Amino acid sequence: MGDWEGVRLHVVTGKGGTGKTTVAGALAMALAAGGRRVLIAEVEERQGLAQLFDVPPLAYQEQRVASASGGGEVYALAIDAREAMHEYLAMFYRLGRAGRALDKLGFVDFATTIAPGLRDVLLTGKAYEATRRRTGDHHAYDAIVLDAPPTGRIVRFLDVTTSVSSLARVGPINRQANSITDLIHSPRTAVHVVTLLEDMPVQETADAVAELQAAHIPVGAVVVNQARPPHLATRSLPAARRGRLDHDDVLSGLRAAGLPATDAVVDVLTREAADHAERTALEKTQRALVDDLGRPVYELPRIADGIDPTALYELAEALAEQGAV
Amino acid sequence: MNPGPRAAKPAHFDVDRLIDDRRIRIVVTCGSGGVGKTTTAAAIALRAAERGRRAVVLTIDPARRLAQSMGLSELDNTPRAVKGVDAAAGGSLDAMMLDMKRTFDEVVEDHTTPDRAKQILANPFYQALSSSFAGTQEYMAMEKLGQLRARSDWDLIVVDTPPARSALDFLDAPERLGSFLDGRLIRLLGGTARAGGRTYLKVLHAGFNVVTSALTKVLGGELLRDVSTFVNALDTMFGGFRERAEQTYALLKRPETAFIVVAAPEHDALREASYFVDRLGRDAMPLAGLVLNRVHASSAAGIGAEQAVAAAERLESDEGGSHALTAALLRLHADRLKLAARDERIGERFSGSHPEVPVTRIPALAGDVHDLDGLRQIGALFDAG
């Protein structure tokens, strides 16, 4: 039993550069573990998921991209506003081929331009549809993970009621927007915020959490990404920071390890330790701010070699161990 | 296939030479979100000012503390002098934050009668367009740049570009907004299609009905009425939007402009940087170089990453951890080497496909930058990078 029992839609946001796509991918893998089916969707036309799972560019079609441990499956989808609009016109207005013809006139671009909120309704609408889809008497997916826009735009993106206040007051779009709103403001949704332990990402995380709460959208966890491994014992940090580690101790350690034991090597290692200790101190301050937000916090290690599908398993594991699933 | 032998190290991007060159009047920093674009723009402007340029920096969405450090506590759309700048070399620094709505309002006010302007400004559709249209920020950044350039108060304008999914948005969005406002669909909606438009209208009449009826169904009649009123009020300005966007676009092509692409050693960021560099090349726009932020530097201790890990494991496993400190330091060292190697690899991949782009590397700093001293420190790294 994880922290998010009953949540069907996991929205993942974060400041640019914090690795929200990676975290979304890891979360999808963690949720799928043990034989479940999870859909991960992106909405920014970046093909970030294809990169992450190392598959060819995704189409507007759900596609299996990975197997999770214990027989689970992760499907991925790149949601595209234009395709969603066609689907929509076909479904509700029976504008099959005519819908495509409208495209030649730039209809979709035009409509989403004069009503920017429409785009968000189309994008979130597709995710909404996936949460409800059934095969037989089962949900088609056990959970949906949405790799959402960055923190700065997340509330506007999710709060489609406000976006569509300028749209048709009646009709299917309006009905759909209302259903999306219900889902997003319900305990079936959790918005997780990804951050690094740095000043600006933490600031934006705090802002986003406050904005989400003000909009009555359920905030999930804060995921601290790329956490520095705590190689150096806490008690050594103050000395390390001042560059005053025991020179002879290090020297004899190097000798014992059969490595070149020179003053120059010790100096390099000491400088690196000072840098590490300074960052660790800064991170500690930031971590306290994150803890103050009062949300569950998961920490994911920095993967020094870069992210590949193997690293994704590792991160999924780390999320599971910390109670995310 | 690998692109042949190891790519040669790219030329060093000499930022100082660029900002000392008096012929350069505009520097544009671009790149995807989260790579330190705003900080880079501010650091360049400060360094230029302290090397004698009369500089102004136009920021779009600075972090709160960085903005405060530059005296930008209010968003009033006017450049203000930054305090604490060393003026010994005869330079100065002004800074401003873009207010896109106000800039848009000013464009409207400048181009139509006061009555019409009032009508437009009050239109609900205009209000939505001027505060949330996906290209408005970019268009208004360009507009503001044009305005600043037209004044003679500065000899260097540093422009930070809006945070966008793609760096290309800065170049494409103004044109998009321009063509949208001058576009056929919106004019048809406004019922302002005139000479020449008639035949077009006739031919498309059937199609047009499908369009309006679909739009009405999806968007509602009210919004369409607002759009139509807006279009009619805007009548005299049509053509103007695209023309203005084109003028600024032309300004960006002049040799007095220098684009600086900012990235971090991440695949995403460098892929965006690649797209952007290619695009600048296609449009014959002057690219000065790449600033690669947050690069992990490795220090040569003569111990390799694997060697360090193996040694740490040995030390950790024997005699009761008496060499725990050395083991920890070796693990730190190995991590650092790995990060540095990864950054190097990613950087090389970019330079392999764009060998002509000079690069300057800014090492990852331990702390965040939120004051002039921090900006100065980065400025000094341009020289060393």
C-alpha cells in the first residue's frame, strides 16, 4: 500500500531542468510494478518520453514502451491538441472528414489561438478519457501519469474551468471541461512537484504548491531529484567545508589503497570535499524549506552516468522503497 | 556511425571580445527553460557595463531575488538604473522587466485613435489575447526591443528571451501572432474581407459556414462576437502587426546583433540549442556562440573513476573502517569524474555536429546567484571558461 492508493491520475510538474519527465517515467515504472498497466502521457510535443524510454518518436497512439518488474506494462502517448480536436469533432459533432478539411483552413490553430484554454481542455481531456476507459469490466489502465507543463504554467493548465469560462457555456466542450474539473479537484488526482535542492527550483515548488492549494487541486508529493549521495559522514562536513580534513589520515588511506599518495592528490581531494560540503550545507537549508511544505518527500539519487532505461528501474525502485507505490 | 575521429575541441567563445566590440548593439540570449538564461543575460549586461558600455538589460521573467538585486522590484515597463554598478570605465547599467500587457496596450494606443483604442482595450477578447496568447510575450519582447533600439540612451541592449518550451518560439511566435491578426479566418469573422476578398469569400463561402458553425459550437457565440467586434475595431491596424514583427525580425539579422545560445549539459537543453543554431544558420542570423552553464569540472588527481571506486571498496571492506574518510573522498572524487565525463560527452556531441560554434563553459557553482557579486563572478568566468 503506497501513499497514493485511490489516485488514478498522477500529474508530474516541476521547474524546467529539474527532470520532471524522468521522474514521471520512474513513477510510471513504479506504479506498473507487480503486473499493473500504466499509461504515461506527455503534452508538450517534445518527444521527451521517446527519449526517456529509448523508443522511436511517439504518435498519437498508445504504445507499449517498457515492462516493469513483476510483469507490469508501461504504455506511452504523446497527446497532440490537433489530433485530440479531430477526435473530438468526430465524436461529438460527427464531423469526420469535414473535421480534417477544416484543418486546411487552420481551424484548430485558429480555435486554440482565440481560446487558449481550449488547448488545455483538449490535452487534459485526453488524459481524462484514459482514466475512464474500460476494457470489459476493468479499467484499461490502473493509473495514468501525466508529464505536465512546468510549475509556472501548471495551475492554468489544470484549472480548465477558468480557461473555458470564455468558451461555449453549453455543449459537449463545456460538459467535458466540467468532468475534467471534477476529476482534477478530486482525491483521484495528485499533482507531484519535482525539484532540485537549489534556491530557484525550491522557490518555484513552494509557489506551485501554494497556487495548487489555493485552486483546491490536490498536491501529491514533492520529489527531490538528483540528490547528492551522502558519501561524507555528517560529522566530517564542517571540517571538510573549511578545507581542514586530516591531511595525514587521507595520505595514509591513499597509501593503504595502493594509490599515489602525494600532497597534491590530497589537496585535490580536500578541495573537492570542501565544494561538496558547501553544497551539502546549501542543500540542507533547501531541504528544510521542502519539508516545511508538509507534503510527503521522496528523494531520488543523482545518476552520475546519465539516465537510460536501466537507471529508470533504479529510480522506480527508489520511489517504491520510499512509499510512493 | 561515429562521426569519425574524436571531434576537435571547439573554439573558445570570447564573451569579452563580443561585449567590447562597439559595433555590437544587441545581444540576445536564448535557450530552453531552466538553463540559466536570465542569469547569463544579467551577467553579460553587468560585465559589459563595467567594461564601459552603456547597457540596458531587458528581462522577461527573472527570479524574484535576482530581480530585487537589480532593483527591479516593480514591473513598470521602464528601464531603471541598477545601483552598485562600477562606473569607473564610463559605463552604466539599466534594467527592466517586460510587462507584456502594457506593451501591447501601448502598441494599440500608438496606432489608432483614442476612441478606438479605448474600445479595443475594453474588449474581452483583446484582454485575453494581450495577457495569455501563447506568442504575445515573444511579440512584445521584440516590440520592446525595437523601442529600446530606437532610443539613443544605450549603446548595448541585452535581451533575455521568454521562457518557452522551445527556444525557437522567440523567433516564430511574433510572426505567428502577426499572421494570426492579419489572417484570413479572423478577418472573415470580423466581416472585414474587402476587395479581392470577395471572390475568395464566395469560393469559400460554403467552407466558411462550416468553419463558423464549428467555431460557434466549440467556442460559443459570445466569444466569436467579441472577436468580431475586436477585429472591426482593429481594422486600421491590420497589416501593422505583421509589418512590425517583420521590422524587428530584420533588426535581428543585422550584423549589430549577436545571438548567444545558452544551454546546460543536458540532452534536452543541447538538442534545443542545436535546433536553434540550425535555425539561425538558415535565417542568416548572427550567432556569437554557446554558453554552456553548470558544467562539472574534473580536477586531475591522476586517479580514474573506476580506480577510485575500487580503492574505496577495498578501504571500506578492511580493518574496521579506519580509512573511512579516504574512502569517502575517493567516492566523491569518482562521482565528480563521472559527472565531468558525462558533461564532456554531451558537450562533445553538440560540438561534433556544430564544430563552427564557439563555446564557453561556466562551471557549476556551489551556490545560487542572486546579487551583483554573483553576477560579477559569472562574468569573470566568461573570461576563464
